[in-house]
Amino acid sequence: MRGVISIQSHVVYGHAGNSSAVFPLQRMGFEVFPIHTVQFSNHTQYSEGWTGTAFPASDINELTQGLEKIGALKRCDAILTGYQGSVEQCEMIVDIVRKVKIQNPTAIYVCDPVMGAPDKGCIVSEGIAEFLLKKLMPMADVIVPNQFELSQFVGMEINSLSDAVTACKAALKLGPQIVLVKHLYSISDNKFSMMIAFDDQCYIAQRPQLDFDKPLVGVGDLISSLFTAGLLKEWSVIRAFKHSNEAAYAVVKKTHELGEWELQTIAAQDEIVEPTEKFELGKCVEDNSFSYYSI
């Protein structure tokens, strides 16, 4: 039994953090060993509030030790991390990644560097963003930032497609082998845009931007899990990227069709494996120092 260690937040109701990431990984054929950094009744954007608690970093360490004792770390092919509740939890991730890679040198570390989204009620503790930028992102094989998180990593503003290409290429020089930008919001007002960069290549994926009364929560966690699954299936980077865009859109579209706010991951589960709608990728190329994409 081979699997993925997923270290993220967890909600009892709805889909965010591990509650958004675990099932898609399972549906695509992988066992998941989830470790929760926090456990809340629901995600934090509810006006009614939420209940729950953050777990101490020692819990993560103890769970990892238990997995190591039964030989599970050598069966781990990827570590996927998302929202962290404290700097101490981030420090535990460094140890976990090192332990897993000793047991299984081919394992990959996929870091979704959640730095907070105040508009969604997501706040991270002091010091976490700095730790992500200086330690976790550089040591990751794959990073899955949004536009803001990427700009913080490379120290530049992103206001255009050309800026995005420059930022992605700069990020590749800081440690990661693959950069997947899960949301480039400055590229288009009416399309949802993502970008992938690897081996000095950049591709952009776009899909319809659906309107919701309130911003959806958990889409980034979904994208990270879908892309991780694609890599573990030994798909090419481009195929895994294309699939993550199409499958994520299928879940979002189903959510829109049903008039729901929580991601309808279960209702769209067949689309996670084989999305109905396909979207071509654009390859970013250089022409007189101007970056653009062409289908």
C-alpha cells in the first residue's frame, strides 16, 4: 500500500484543506495518510463562525513516528502540505520531508504555501509566511502558490503575463523543479488562469470564470491534490497540469450548477478521473522580449 502524506487543515463539514485534497487523491487511485494541522467544524468564511482547535506540532511529530515504526514512510511517494497553524508545525514538516526522502529517495515534496487570505477569513500565525518563503518553498520539489504567494517568493509584482513568466522562471532558480501558479488573477477578468513552469518552459491554462455570491474555499487544495496525483501516475508535467485544470473546473461547475457554496467534490467525482470538458494549453514564448501565449 503506497500513498501520500497530506499535512493540512481539516474541516468536519464541507471541503477545505485535507477535506478537499484527500478524496480526489483517493479517487485517482492513491492511498492517503492525512495529518491535520487544525480541525474546525467548518471553514472560517462562515459568518456564523466555527469551532475547533489547532493541534500542537508535537502531534504531527508523534504521528510521523508512528508511521515510521510500521514502515509506512518508505511507502510514501509524496508529501503534500497546505495550511499550517504554527511555525512549529512548519519545522516538523522539514523533519518529515527529510525522513521520508531517506526512506524513499524518489518521493516528492509538494508545497502549497498558504500565506493567508483575509478576504476569505484565512489568517496565518506570525512567522509562518517567512518560514514558507525561506525554508519550505526552496526545499520543495513542486510549489503551488497563487499569484500573491509567488510574488512574495521572488520579490516582484506580477501585473501581466510577461511578469508571471519572469516570476516563474525566477522561482525555478530558488529550488523547486516545478512551479504551478494555481491562480493568476491579473491575467484576465473573465477567465480563471493558471500557469506551470519547469525546465525553462511555461504554459498557461484558462477556463471559464464562474460567478458565485461568495468566494469558494478549497479550490487551491483541490488543484494541488489533482496535480500531485497526476505526477504520481507518471504523467508528463503538461498532462498533469492540464488534467488538474479540467478536473478542478468540473468540480467548480458542478458546485455552480447545484447552487452550492461548498465544493461539490462527491457529486463531481467521476469528472475528477475523466473530465468531460477539455481546455487547450497555451505555451508562453519569447518574441522580442515580449511574452505571450499561443494555442
